[in-house]
Amino acid sequence: MRLVLSAVALTDMLAAQIFYADETKHREAFGLKPKQDDSVFREKLAERDDDFRILRDLAKAQKHVKLARSDSKGTRVIEGAHQMTGRSTGAWGTRAWNTGQMNGLTVAGYVVTLNNGSVRNVLNVVERAQEFLESCIKP
């Protein structure tokens, strides 16, 4: 689980790195006011991409355990850290040796159940959010 939690946190941190690497450009592109920081930038990113929205909420839930407040648009997709769980990806011996499996779980076996009841693979969310962030830094 540490690898999954780290992937979520580092991808969320990447949003801040992108913001401060070219703050003027991103303030103009996203219509941010002078005192608005990278948390507002993350909110604007979440409005544009569903995977980043999930990732942002997962990162906050990791830190705070429970998300007591909604964002300004009321678009929180999870309520707390308990919504991320591990699921078995197959019986022992059914996967290739040395592929990260431990007690029936792999890092690919972690899912998040959204408030609407849908279930998403956490690493798929991370990968898609990273692709979205990379598209934000392309000229």
C-alpha cells in the first residue's frame, strides 16, 4: 500500500511543482488572482479532469483521513481514506512470479470506491492524472 499512497502523494505534489515552475503562465491560463496559491490551481485542474479530481481527493484524504469540507464547487468524489481498499487480483500461483504480489494483492489491486458507488483502480487514476498534468506543461 505504501507504493500506492506514495504514487498518489507524489502526483498531487507534481501539480504544485507545475504551478510554481511557471506561476505567471498558470495564473493567466487559469484566471487565478494574486493571492491564490497552488491549492486553487489544483481545484481548477480538478474541474478539467475527472482522474485528477479523484487523485486530489485521495491525496487530501490520505493527509486528513476524512474530508469534512467540500471544495468551492462541491465536487468532492470521496469522503475519506476508508474508501481506498485493497482487493485480491487473483489466487496464489495464478500470476507471474516476482511481479509485486504479496498475500494475493499487488499494487494494481488497490481501488477507490467513489461517493457515487463506482470503483476505480487507483494506479489507473494516478497514470491518467499524470498524463493530464503532463499535457498542462506542454507548450
